[in-house]
Amino acid sequence: MFDQATTTLLRVVLHEVCASVSRSETGARTHVASKMLEAANRGEMSPEGLRQVGREALSQAPTMWR
């Protein structure tokens, strides 16, 4: 489990990365969140590093999710 500061950081970065994704596109958002959580579990805690992971996940998400 992450502390409150890390959880807040993950939520903020997820919101930034998925700003252009409709809120109803839960599949894409879930995919991005999952990849960001994996990165955080590996120790990636910098905002820019998490943004990069999120952007890569979004670009690799199936087209129907975007």
C-alpha cells in the first residue's frame, strides 16, 4: 500500500495523462493506472517518470480504448 502523498501523486498524474480521454473510457484509464502502479511498485516515484510510464501505456492501449 502507498502512503497518502504517493496516492495523491498517482491520482494527479493519472488525471494529467488521461486528460484527453473521456471519463467513460474506463478501460483505457484502468490500463494506464495499472501500468503506473506497476512502475510505482518498482520504485518509480518521480512525477515525470510516472507521466512517461502513463503516456507510454496510453499510446499502447488498444485503439478502441481511446
